[in-house]
Amino acid sequence: MNLPFRIAYRYFISRHKRSFISLIARIAMVGVAVGTMALVVVLSVFNGMEELNRSIFKTFDADITVTPQKGKRFTISDSLMTKVKSVQGVHLVTQVIQDNALARYGDQQSIVRLKGVDSSYIQRNQLDSALIEGKLRLYGNQGTPFAIISEGVRSALSISLQDIIIPLELWYPKTGGSTINPTATDAFREIHVRPGAVFFIETRYDDYVIVPLEIAENLLQYQQERTALEIQLVPGSDAEAVSRALSKQLGETFLVRDRDAMNADLLRAIGIEKLFVTITLSFIILVAGINIFFSLSMLAIEKKKDIAMLYALGATQRMVRRIFLFEGAIVAFSGATVGIIAGVALCLAQQRFGLVSMGMVSSLVDAYPVKLIAKDILVSASIIVLITLLVSYIPAKRASLSTEISRQA
């Protein structure tokens, strides 16, 4: 065994003879353990929240979305569709028209986000897990157009899927229509559809009404124009690689973004919060580590005679410094090991039993999501190493220098 480490270990296990120094060391160990446990748990919660948001995005957003680089709409053509479908990894391409519209049902009305999609949208099977009532379809057996509405729209308009008499009315201003009296019927185009299904994901999607592409095209007066192309990839395809290939194929006219890029602001916010929480908890661990500083400083005073004897036997300043650095490392790493084990155990228990509830009735998950990532545990360990070196080096250096000066005197 390494001699400095062996001496440091002997000092550590014999501390029960000196109650005050032992108490400070134990406080340091507990502080580091609690701080490390909190760091592991909080980072895992942020990972879980990021994973939860990605699963929410996956329920509604396409793998890749193509939009015009400038303006709101672009003209669709067979050559454009051929270019998109020729890229390796592309499975389904959905033509989309999206804009705000006025929805009315009976005496109720509300502004909604109207989304017109072609038949490939149903083949994507994205909303299956979010469906709470009805059947996912755009047309009935008799060619009747159906609307897939969000739970928020149903609540706002008091829509009943069982009522086959009252239609869902969709209104949109006519181009060049009346601006003096915007409620005049001649200033709006109107189309009726039948509500056929209700879905719920979360509040950010609570104002959507999804209708057949032809309905949206007629209502919004889009003549062979689209606002986006939504692409579902072949399972196992690399979204970033396909996005780059599509960008190269379509040129600078179109903006190609994968699902993460579409929601980059939210994911970036989660990443920034995670960074600041890591920094904050690192300072808390540093405060706990200050106890290691005081413990080593008092131990250096107590062991002056022992260190002088080591010098007499040929020990060097470097060896004495290493003894105290190892002493600080033993205290810190003992606490860190306990903290990491406790943190991992808490995360596993939360995953399995859902110990802490989110307290939200309408939430997609009952308990706080957590996800353990090995990188976060390595980050936690690295922070402990850095703090240990920081708080142990000064007392270790002072111990080696003061004893050497006393010996020479």
C-alpha cells in the first residue's frame, strides 16, 4: 500500500480518540454526502423532464419539419415531393396547411389553430396514445369530413361527439373582405365539419383543430400552397443526418429542422437551468467541504510531533503534503460514495414507485420523471475531486512547511 495513503488512513480510523476533530470530519462527510446525493437526484430529475418533453413532442410533432425560409407559405409541386421522398430515411411526407381560424359550435366560439393534413397523417399513428375519445379519421364512410380536436377546444366550445346535428363551424376572413364590419357574414368564408375525435397531450397543444387538407385549403384559400411538410422517418434513421441531406437537396429556399430543433428554446432552457442548479449545488458541497479544511488544519497541529518524526526518518515535504491530501480525499470520497449510492437508490425508487407526485391532475405522468445518466455521476465525482483538492491543498502545504521550518530551527 502507498505509504502516505496508509498513514492518512491510520489517522482517519483513529480519530475517535479526538472527539472534536472527529466531529468536524463527520460533519464534513455528512455535508458532502447530502450535497452529492442532492446533485445526483436533481440532475436526474432534469434529465427526466427533458426526456418527458421529448416524448410529448414525439406525440404531436413530426420527426422533421420543412418550412419556407422566407414568408409563411410555399407552392407545392410534384418535383418538390419527389426531391423530398428521394432522400434516404424518409418514410412518410405529410402536406400541411396551418393558420389561425375562428371555430364556432352552437352558441360558443373560440380562436383555434387550424391544421389541415393529408391522408398520410393518420398513417403516422402519432396521436393514438393521446386519443381520449372518438376515432382517428379525416373522412367517414360517406365522405363526411371529420375534425380531430384537442381537449381544450372541446371544453371551450362544449362539443359533444355524440351530437350528429350540430356541426363544428370554421370561419376565416375572405381575401379583400370587409374590414369595417368584421362580423358580417360576407367578410368570412365558412366550412362545416363534424368532430370525430378528441386528443389531449398538454396545454401547449390545447387549441388545435386538425382537418382534412382539402377543407383547410378551401377555407384558407390556399391554392396549391402549403405552410409545411412534415416528415416521418424510417425507424432507426438518424434525424440529424436526414435533415442535412434534405437541406442539401432542397437548397436555401427551405428551412429543415428536426424535432429537437423545432423545440430548441425549451430544451435550451432546461439545459441552462440544469447548469445553474449544478453550479449552485457545487457551492453547497464546497461549503460542506470547508469543514474538511478546518479538520485538516487542526489535524496538522495535532500531528506536528509525528510529522517531525517522519522528517527525521527521511520524509520529504511532498510526502507530508500527500498524507494530508489523502486524508482530505478519504473524508470527501467517503461522503461522496455514500451520497452517490443514496442518490442512485432514490432515483431508482422514484422510477419504480413514484415516491414524489407532480401534484397535477391533468399531467401525463403521476410522479416526477427521473433518468439516471452515467455522465452526471461522473460530473458529480469530478466536482468532488476538484473541491477536495481545493480545500485540502492549503492545510496540507502549511503542515509540510511549518513542520519543516520547526525542524530546521
